Amino acid sequence: MLLTNTNINTLPFYSNLSEQWHKQPYSTYHHIFTPTNSLLPFQLATTNMSSSIVVTLYDRLGNSLGVLNNAEIGIAAKSYTTYQVVYCTGKIKDGLFTSGNRYYISVKVGTGVTAAYFYSDLFEPNEYIGDMVKIQYWNLQDIDYGDYKIFSGTTSGYFQFNHYVGTEIGKPTYPFQNYISQREMYNFPLKMISNKQYTFPLIVTEPQMDALRLLAISDKIAIVFKSNTYKVLWIDFSDIEWNDEGVGTLDATFTVNSVVNRFVQAKPTRGDFNDDFNNDFL
């Protein structure tokens, strides 16, 4: 059983196949892009403490394509007192998927009538994934989330969630903040701060946005576009506008780790070049 009805995975999972997004009466197929050589990392919490974990791959019509090797795709589990978190690190395996096809996976934990089943949404591997924006986020310790914890990782590495967006990063804005002291009609700069921000669009379903809200509160965030990796200091989301098919559009604005601070003891006016407290150039 799922221990909460709120999704944390950018590739959403459900306890029943009928809950998949494209099967809802008000919705249509929504692209979830993945690499051709790995799954998107995910976590599934279950009260079934069995060590038997079987991941099966299906095509979009539900035809089984075989059982995936747990070690090859990065499947493992973290046990807590009354439940365990089954997770996939998205380990790379060449030739795992064919670009342009649609798949889903099932994860079976346990055996017999007590086994727990999870079913992913459809996902679409894309050979041009390197041209998309990749969002990575992770935490330095476990996070309490409803009835369970979001697993932060092991001593060998932190668990990273990934999400791919078919857009570009560019055309930044440069917000400035000036802290001044005003005396005798002169402005004395005390502190000046320059930031650099980027904005890009997101198109999401409700389960995906449930997952991406964790992005905004994570300890570490990195956004990768082609050869550039942006270390994110802060990220905000605009209000979501939902269409009749349950798909929302919004903007994500992030501040990168290039903040410039200057504490100054400046002259009363920048136009004074000979310290006579007069503007020399007007």
C-alpha cells in the first residue's frame, strides 16, 4: 500500500493501473521524458518489508517486455521501523529503452497475496534528452513526509530526484538591491547586491507538481542545460493555470550562485570627482 496519497516522484506511481494519468476521463497523454539508458529516480514507501522486489517493463499497451535487473537499474531498499522505502537511483544501462516509444513499469514488493504493487505513469525515452533542461534536487538528511520519510541517500551518495523539461535556459534578469543612508539630501550607499535570475516554463500534471514542490524546499538544487550547470540558491513558482484536461502551466524562476555583495563606504555622490561635494558632471 502507498502510505500517502500525495506523489513525490517526477515519474508518478499509483497503486492501481486505472489511476494512470492518461486513463482519467478528463485527461490526455502527457509527456514524461526520460533518458534512453536509465529510469527517472523514484521512491516508494510500503509497509511490506519483503526483500523480494520485482520491476517489470511494459509497453504502452500493457504487453510485458520482461523483468529488469535490479542491480543494473539501481533498485534498493531502506528499512525503517514499520515500513521500507524502495528506491531507484536511475543507474545507467545502455540500450535500456528505444527513443520515442512509451513504457511504464510495475514494482512488486513481496510475494503471494500480501505483495504490494506500484504502477508508473507512461514515460517516453528521448535520444535528444541532452538538449533539454535537467532539474536535479536532493537533501542532506531524511525529510518527514506524511506517514513516512523521504530517503536522503547513503554514505556512498545522496539520492537525487531528476526532472526533464523540453525548454531552454537563457535571457536572464539582473535584480539589484541598494541599501543607503540618506543625510543632508545625499545618498550614501551602505550595501549593494546584484543577483542573476532565469525563468523557464513548466507544463505539469497535478501528480508531477506534487513532486516538484519538493524542489523548492530541497537542500541542494542544480539545473543543467547543455554544458552549463547552474547552482541554484533559490527557486520560486508562479501561480498555476489549469486547463480543462488537468494540465497546468507555470513559470519557475531561479537565482543562481553568482550573487555579488559589496559593502561600501562611498562618497555622498558618484558625480563628485574632486571631493568638493559638488556634481562635476551633470
